Amino acid sequence: MLPAPRFTAFNPPRRILMGPGPSDVYPEVLAAQSRPTVGHLDPLFVGMMDELKSLIQYAFQTKNEMTMAVSAPGSAGMETCFVNLVEPGEKVIVCRNGVFGERMRQNVERMGAIAVLVDNEWGTPVDPAAVEAALKANPDAKFLAFVHAETSTGALSDAKTLCALAKQYGCLSIVDAVTSLGGVELRVDEWGIDAIYSGSQKCLSCVPGLSPVSFSPAAVEKLKNRKTPVQSWFLDQSLVMAYWTSAGGKRSYHHTAPVNALYALHESLRLLAEEGLENAWQRHHEMHLVLRAGLEKLGLNFVVAEDYRLPQLNTVYIPEGVDDAAVRTRLLKDYNLEIGAGLGALAGKAWRIGLMGFGARRENVALCLKALEEVLN
Amino acid sequence: MLPAPRFTAFNPPRRILMGPGPSDVYPEVLAAQSRPTVGHLDPLFVGMMDELKSLIQYAFQTKNEMTMAVSAPGSAGMETCFVNLVEPGEKVIVCRNGVFGERMRQNVERMGAIAVLVDNEWGTPVDPAAVEAALKANPDAKFLAFVHAETSTGALSDAKTLCALAKQYGCLSIVDAVTSLGGVELRVDEWGIDAIYSGSQKCLSCVPGLSPVSFSPAAVEKLKNRKTPVQSWFLDQSLVMAYWTSAGGKRSYHHTAPVNALYALHESLRLLAEEGLENAWQRHHEMHLVLRAGLEKLGLNFVVAEDYRLPQLNTVYIPEGVDDAAVRTRLLKDYNLEIGAGLGALAGKAWRIGLMGFGARRENVALCLKALEEVLN
């Protein structure tokens, strides 16, 4: 026998999470998650899942029947949208203005579909004119895919305009709302979004590991008319929906649901519904204004122009001569405060300060500003 | 705006989970899971991940470097093994003696590989002679895939013999250990298993949602020599390992880890290491003997012959004239006791009584036997 390792229980400190996610989790969500595990086909549990579905619909502002939480993180939500809708050989216009647009390209190409790239500079939003040019130049494109809120830069794209363009040119839209959901305006039905995915660990302030997704009737139609099977058994939404729908009174087992994580998501979305979506959007905006004023006072410059700056993800340039890692380490060690490093093209050049969900509070903003002031001076 | 639904917090009852999983979760695991969320790149968190990796290695009895937990349930663990190792057009011998062997076939075929089926009757183990015949008849086969402990029937297959056969005929072995890990003898290195996956929610008594996996050096070699990219970005183990390895001191972000669920897995494996694997196997065996004696006294007959019966999953025929659903509903409503329904070919014909991990205790066995006695009489 290989010997048994001996470790003590892991006791993490109470960090204040102001990076790009995971965000500070509501205490109520942590409590909900630790309630006793029940079976994934327990009638009480499937009742909770019905509530959860309508809570996800509310957060997305959609009546889409095919709405659920993928039992895996946002990256799996992204993959769920692509592998269910796109078939090998089909053309997808992929907008790339940060890390997550690039990840979309990888998804599209790995599954044997064709990605037509629309590139925009990091820190800027997706340009609708460039998208329209690509749609015109590619009349055989079937999808337009873009990131609503780029977590790697903090730029917000105009999802409403982009989805209208997709519709105009006969494309289905696939939208990454990992960082936007709950933090800025997002209206799936009104804007005509066809497939959308998000993550539990950003503005929902739930534990990381789940990805709410939703598909419009047009997307469902596309899914139903596939000529090839979905390449992933685990992510095949036609199979998963048989578990998420109690139509006919019977749910079919697909995989064992992450029961406790779903308790947590239910609670976080319940808190969001209690606050009201518009109030949550407003709160993120107000906290951003306070943070912005303070950061500017410290002489820090934003990467993203004000017009399309995300309130929940503030990317600022690291001042000349300042040691990136040393500052973040001091914030973590001395203040238990986590802010995010730059990602991709912004690695070593910027910090990402998150104000997400439960994290978007005055006490967090104040702490962050004071700690930065002390560490930078 | 679509109106906000109003729900109260979900307060599940304290069930006693004696179905096929999720199993009763250790109270310590629920407590660990509700500790404060920290960042997925927090140095304290990645330290915990190093411990977690060595705990998974211990549970699997392996020194495999490529050992980790997939951030999704066991079904995703299955898919991880297939999509990373198998390339389109390659031949896999798939043993099918229950639901999960059939799921393996679906995985293989959806990814464009070829499944050669070896069928054995439900409730019996995989027959090594039939496997050897298939290996002889298919010299171009590159993989042998089978389920160690079939959760749908309760039959245990001889993984040691099957993996030796795979090696003899130049195949890599892919083994489903979702229900076996922690409940019965399993020795990855000694038996020469090349790729293995399990689930958190069976004999580990952790919350559902994670899948420990491990790849032998030969499997890693195959992965490295792929001619095509892994079809799934999310499950691409070469990318994921850059996050699970701190070699060089730097971890690369792949996806946001399910932080709190990993706390839970760390704690459940820590408890297993504390008890000792062999003691845990012995406990499952002893509890099975007590349960078996009681079930036989009640006149219930096992589906699986004694020689290859899983101690942790006891499948018994539903007596003639007894209403399957009514009995399970009464057990749940009156006793808060969950036992499992039959699955696939055994639906409506059998019950599955789990004795998994923390659930394999005298008090659970006693309750189950008394409750069944009262409900059946």
C-alpha cells in the first residue's frame, strides 16, 4: 500500500475578494450550500430545481423554456452553447477583444467548425460596424458569437445592437454573459439573444462551479434539426433538459446533479430577485463611481474608456515603476484583500478590481482604496 | 421587466441517503465546504490543491503525476478520459454490462471513434474470456474500456485481470471507478490502469459535482502524441494540468476552479486517509454482510451472485406484487430514507441499496432493514 498522507483540515482565511472572480460569496449562500445533501431525484429537490429555473429566467430576463444551470463552470457553459448549436463545417463569426473571445475561437475550431474573426483592440468593445462588414462578407455564416462583458479587459459591448445585426443577417447570436449577469443591464428576450451562458462566481456572488445557460426558441429549433449528434454526451442539452423539465411528471436521470452547489445558486438568485435586478445594476454603477473617484485620486488610469467601462470590473494601469506582484502580495498578506492580475495582453500591465454582487459595497470600496493608498505610497 | 419570482430559502430535510449516490455526506465535509471562498490562484488555495492531489493519488493508489479532480461530475470524468486519449477513427473495445458501459459507447461514438462492444448480461461482471476474444479479433484496437463497479446493477468486474489483458494485447485501459473508489479494493499502479475516473458523491461521501481522474505515464505519452487537438477545450487535460501543477512555481489560469467543492473533496479524502483505505474497504464489506443477512431474512433476493457482488451497492429484486414507487415513497416520507430505483433494464424490477462511505454504518443498516420490514409487511 502507498502510505496515507496526513494533512490537517483546510481553514482558509476570510479574504475580501475584489478580483475578476470568484467574488465575495453571500454568507446566506455559504449557509445554503452546507445544508444536508438530498437525492438528485428527491421530489423536494426537483421542486427546488423548478424554482431555480424560474430564478435563472428572471436573472436573464427571458421566458426561454430551455433554461438551466450547467453542472460545471462558465467555460463549460461556453462549450455547451457551441457544441449544441454549431455543427462541424458551419461558420461562426467570432468577435475577439480579449481572452474570452479567443477562447470562443478555440471552441469553434476544436469542434471542426469555421471561425471568422472580428478583432478589436483589447480594452475596446466589439465594433458593430466591423461585425456588420463580416456578416455581409460571409452570407453563409450561421452564428455571431461575442462576449458581453470582457473579464480580461473590463470592456462592455453593445449586446442589443450586435444581436439585432445577427438577426438582420440571419444568424443566431451566442453571448458570453459570465461577468455581465447581475451587474449590468442584460435583457435576453428583448435583445433577441439566442444562446447565452454565465457563471455563478461573478455578480451572482455564488460559489464557483456552475453556469446558467438559456436558449431561445430559434436556438432550440436549430438544435432539434441537427444532422449530427452533439459531440459531448455530458453537455448534450437535449438529454440534460429531460432532467430539468418535469413535464409529464417524470424527470429522467442524466448525471448526478451537483446538489449542494445548486442550493447555493438558488439562494444567490433568490437574493438577487429580492433586491431586484434593476436595483442590483444601479448598485454596481454607484459603487463603481465611488471607486473610480478614489482610484483617480490615487493617480491610477483606467484601461477602458468611460463610455463602455464595466462597473463590476475596473481595469487600471499599474503605475510606472511599481512592482505588480509585490503590491498584490502585500494586499493579500496584510489586508486579506485580493485584486486581480492582468490577463493575456494585459499581464503585468494592469490590475483588475472587481465590484461584483455582494462585493459591490461601500466597505469594500473604502478598504480597497485605503489599502492601495497605503501600499502604493 | 419580467417580474421577480418570490421564493423562500430552500430548507431540505435531513435524509438518510442509501441509494446509488449521492451518498450521505460527512458533516465535516459540509462544514469544510461552507468555509469562506478564496481566489483560485490564492497561494493558500493552491497549497491545498497540492495536498488534494496527493490525497487523490493515495485513494487511487497511484504515483501518476497527471492526477487531479475534473471540475464537473463523474460523467464529465468519463468524457475527459475518452476525449483526451482517443482520437477520431481509433478503435476502443467497450465492455457493456449495464448503463455505464453503454454510456462509454456513446462517448466513443459521439467523438468519431469506433466502439467494439463486448456485451455481458446485466448483473454479471465483464467476462475476461470474451474480452480476450475481442482483443484477439481486433489487433488494431488501441483501448479497452470497462466499468469496475457497475452502479446500475451492483456487479464488480475483475479490473486487475482485465487491465493485464489490455496490456498483453497492447491496449491502454480506461476504467470507470465512480462507485468503486473507496468502497472496494482498487490499485491503479499495481493493476496497471492507464486512465481512471471516479465521482465525489459515492464512497468518498463528498458532495456531488467533482470527478477525480488519473492518467498513467503511458496514457500521458499517448496524449502528448495526439495528431488532432482534444475536441473539448474545457476538458483538455494538457491545459488543465498547467493549473494543477506548481512546477516552476507558476500556475496557469485555465478555468475558475470550484473552490468550495474542492474544500469538500479535500476534507472527504483526508477523512479517508485518516481511516485508511484498507479499513474503509473492510468496513464496507462488513456492513454489507449485516445488510445482506437482514435482506435475506426479509425474503429479498440479490440480482448479483455473491462472488462479484458490490458491498456498497446492493441490488435486490422487488418482490412479486409489491408497488415499487409506493414503497420508495413511504420510505422517503415516513422515514426520510432514500433507496434507489432500478435503472435501465432493471427499472421497476429492482431496488438499489447503497452503503457508501459515511453511509456504511450500523445505524443506517439497522434503520433500512427495520423500515423495509415495516413497509413491506
